[in-house]
Amino acid sequence: MNPFTELDGLVAPLDRANVDTDAIIPKQFLKSIKRSGFGPNAFDEWRYLDVGQPGQDNRQRPLNPDFVLNQARYQGAQILLTRDNFGCGSSREHAPWALEDYGFRVLIGPSFADIFFNNSFKNGLLPIKLDAAEVDELFRQCEASEGYRLKVDLAAQTITRPDGQSIAFDIDPFRKECLLNGWDDIGLTLRHADKIHAFEDRRRAEHPYYYS
Amino acid sequence: MQAQTLYEKLWSSHVVHQEADGTALIYIDRHLVHEVTSPQAFEGLKLAGRKPWRIGSIVATADHNTPTDHWDLGIQDPVSRQQVETLDANIREVGSLAYFPFKDARQGIVHVIGPENGATLPGMTVVCGDSHTSTHGAFGCLAHGIGTSEVEHVLATQCLLQKKSKTLLIKVDGQLGRGVTAKDVVLAIIGKIGTAGGTGYAMEFGGSAIRALSMEGRMTICNMAIEAGARAGLVGVDETTIEYLKDRPFSPRGEQWEQAADYWRSLHSDEGAEFDKVVELRAEDILPQVTWGTSPEMVTTVDGRVPDPAAVTDPVRREGIERALKYMGLAANTPITDIPVDQVFIGSCTNSRIEDLREAAAVAKGRTKAASVKRVLVVPGSGLVKRQAEAEGLHEVFLAAGFEWREPGCSMCLAMNADRLEPGERCASTSNRNFEGRQGAGGRTHLVSPAMAAAAAVTGHFTDVRTLA
Ligand code: SF4
């Protein structure tokens, strides 16, 4: 996994609640057996006017001018502002893969769905929860000024606005360490292989019926 | 000893290691695998030169991409076929406790085959790269969906990194009215607490109305815990649970059965156990439900109307409703029973078990599909369900009513195979998600119970099933 430390990035607003992972990456693209290449189909049904199919040349497809991420001012955005319950629904990790492949590294919103939140960290994508009022203000500022950028500093756990105001955010210490260092979870867990073996031996003795 | 919730019992019996900030390594007993979320995990494992930790924990099937008719022709879509063949190859290479491939007699939706084969047992931790893994919590086990990175993590380490959830008890006391099913109960719960109401919680369902449900009904309810934001749904073990599991293919036998059943009887929340939050509903207040929007919380009763956004003050909510009505092609204040349907889908891991099919057949019996309804798909959850239904003659009821009787799979729940809605088509569906495009780009989904779906099929519009004597 790529480490995440700091980012000074362009911000885009996605002003709707309950954005589900079916919307982030529709099912026809889940047939891929790869982890990469989902970016051009992120938000496919909102982003294009036609119905997307795997294997198309997406550059040839008609864009939906009403979809916010298609606006010229948000091209190259790396930070996405979201509303409540972003990433709800299906557990598909293709959703963070698509967002990351699209170019996003940070998501800021009042709440995220659990599985999506978890999946994001595994892919170097940082979801940040802030108070609804703080998020409202970011939406307001972002929509009011073209080229709106935020600075995100993971080590310091701060977001800095263009007006100089700094906003602190919370993150689990363990997740923070992993993200800062780009650690591979599996490698970390396997350091405890002896403990896992011991647990398993005990469980097998106490509850043999889970092992037959 | 202090009174414990079921969740606390399950959690504490699986902690292998704990970090200073509370992140714990949780041992996983059962790993269910399907073709869509596993290929990248198997590939990652191979690239890192790692082997699966415990092959005996793996139970796999192909369900999302498989066709539901013309099995003789195989899988026509080459991309789908490649995904299913990739699973075949991966399981062949690494091994498993059981694999139910495409066309196997016991193939089916992963959340149907686990329980019916006794591969899901009380007291286990159960994971799958699929959010509806919450279904299995109906058996008093800790079950939840995981992402593909976590699938790889479980394959490699038999563990997951987790933080303990808060606990939420949904208590439904009383007696459900005639024509009101588990699906209506869970839709009513989601309507009450919202799609994020359970976020961060393990959601236990209790109360006399839940106790009175069959295992099928409990699975329907736990299945949709994720639709209320909770990764895990739970129901405590009782004699209904134990009775269901007796003599299933992977259930323990003989002395081990006695030993297991003794332990399982302790798997319920203790009297006086404290939950972080409690929500109560009265069973008598719950009526047949129909969703009208693009999120499962956008739901009302069959005697209700489509809401009027003009009456909503919160701007984010109002815009959400306006957008949903536009997508759904519905006018504010329309009575639910005035909404016509183009297709009906009876199936999915929410409602494709034998009891669901019986409920739908009871309504379809002696009636026929309304002429205005283009298609009614009945898709059993597994090969075993299909054969049981055929032994009971349910398929004949469906066929006589002009419904289609298909092979098992996920089908039009997410339309990864050929079963899907055309843009603008409206569907009464027994599945779990009414998101935009879920059943086909531009398709419009209304979530209902199997009985309500059958009622819509025979009348051509939403109909209170209780009025069909
Ligand atoms: S039936 Fe639907 S919700 Fe269930 S596993 Fe299949 S696609 Fe997912």
C-alpha cells in the first residue's frame, strides 16, 4: 500500500447523502478480476449519459454536463467532500479502488458506512469524519471559490483551509500508523502467528465441532 | 459474572491479540467465498507467496454472475465466465471444505447455502466478501461482510483486524398481523432508524415477535441489518435454531452434536445485559411495507402515499426525496396502491428460501399474472431450495400463474447476469436494495415481501396482500 502523509489538493463537492457503492462503481464493472483500472468508471451512471459497459473506450462516451465532477473547475480534484453515510451498501472494495484510481486520496464527510470506511484505509485512501457543521462550511467555501484547495496533514491530524483556519480530526492510532508507513496489514498480523496458532489449538480442543 | 450481551460473548471468545488502541485480532471460523470479491485476494496471496491458513474454513460457491436459465448453454457473457472460471481455478489450487460450483446440485446464493448446509453454526465468526453476510447472524454467530483486502487477510492469517462495535438492541414484542412478514418487520425497522441508524453497532434483534420467527424469517431480518448500517445482525440461539441445524450436512453429529448444542444454548444476551442503545417496536403496529425511493429507508406502508418533498424542511433530506421521486418517476402524494409494476422479482439472499417461496405461492395459487406485467421471475436461493419447492409443487403454482421458474443465483437482485430491468421499468422486488440502477441501469425498484411481490404480480400494481383472501 502507498503511504499517506500529507496532501495539498484540489477539492470537489458531492452534495448528496447516502451515496452507495453501487453508484460509486456499478456492478457491470465488478466482473473484472483485476484491482486497477476502475477510475474511468467511477460514478459511471451519473457521469456519462450512456450506459457503461466493461471494455469500452470511456473517452469516447458522452459526459453528463450536470454531474458535478464533470465541471472544468473540479478536474484533477484529490479531495472529495461528501455527505452523510457515504459508501453505504455493498462491501465491494472496487469502490475505494475506483475513487483512488480516479485520483482521490482524501474523503471528508460527516459519516461513512462501516465497511467502506474500513476498505478505504486498506487502499491508501483517507476518509475523515468531521462535524456536520464543519463539513457544511467546507461545502460552502468550496462551491464559492474556484480552485479551492485544502491541506491535509495526517501526522498532525489537521486540515488547513485557505483562510488559514485549521481543523483537527480524529483517527485510530493503529490505522494512522499503518497509513503513514504504508504497512501491509497481513505482514503485521503474521508477526502474531504464534498467538494465532495457540488460539487455534485451544479452540480446536474446546470446540472440536468447528473443525470437523 | 456480569450480564453480557450476545455480541460481547462472541467477541471475547475470538480475540487473539489486542493493540493498545483497542484494535483487536479476531479469529475467523468460517470463510465464505464467491466469485466477485475473491479473485484479487487469491491473486494477492499468490503474489506474496502466501498459503491459506486453514483450508477447512473455506466454503465457496459461484452465484452473482451465473445465469438462471439455459444452464445447458453455460455462461454466455465472456467476462462473467472468466470470473467464475477464475474461482474454479483458485479453489482447485488452494482447496476448501466445500465448493458448490456453477451447476452443482447444491450451488446457490452464498448466504443461502451456508446455513442450509450447516456450514454456518452458532458461536462462529463468519465472514464473506459480501455485505449481506450479516444474514448468518440469525444463528447466533458473529457474521459480517468484508472487503477484498480483508478476504486476502483472512485467507492468509485466519484473522481480521477489528475494533469492538457498540451494541444496539432492536426489540420487537407482540404478534405480527396476518400477511405481515419478517421482511415487513425489517423494512419498518429501517424506516424508523434510517440507513445509518445502525452504523458502528452490532445490531441484535430480540423480543417475542423475533423469537416467534422461523430461521428463514430471522435470516431475512439479519440480512438487512446492513441496510440499516450495521455490519452484523444477531439473534440469540434458541430451540428453533438448534432444531434447524440438526442433521445438516456440516452440522456436528453424535456426541459432538450434544456438546455443541449445550454450548450454543448459552449464546444469547443475558437477562439484564446492557446495550448501548435500545429501539423498540410493537409488532401489532407493523403493516406490509413498500419502498418508494432509492434508499431502503424511503419506505412506507401499503396504505400510505408517496411523500411530498414540499412538506420537508431539512434541505438535504428534501433534495434527497426530490431526486428519488424524479428517478423513480413518481409524483408526490400518489397512493402506493396506484403504482403499477412492469416486472416482479422473487428471489435474493433476503427472500429466496423455501418459506419465502411458500408465501409467494400461497398468493399466486389460483391466480394469474396481470396482463400488464411483463415478467415475473421466481429465482430460488439454491439448488436445494429449488428441489424442495418442486417436491412441494410450488413450481407448478408459479408456472400456472404465468411466472417464470428459474435456476438459483443472485439474478436480478443486482443484475450482473442477464436478468435485469430496462431503463424506466418498475419492479416489485423481494431483494434488499433499491439503489439507482441496482436492478439494471435506469431500473426502478420497490422493495417488498414475497407475498406482497406476488400480490403485485397478479394485480399489476401494489396491493395490500391482506385484501386478497
Ligand atoms: S442475492 Fe443480492 S444481495 Fe444477496 S449476495 Fe446476491 S447480489 Fe448480494
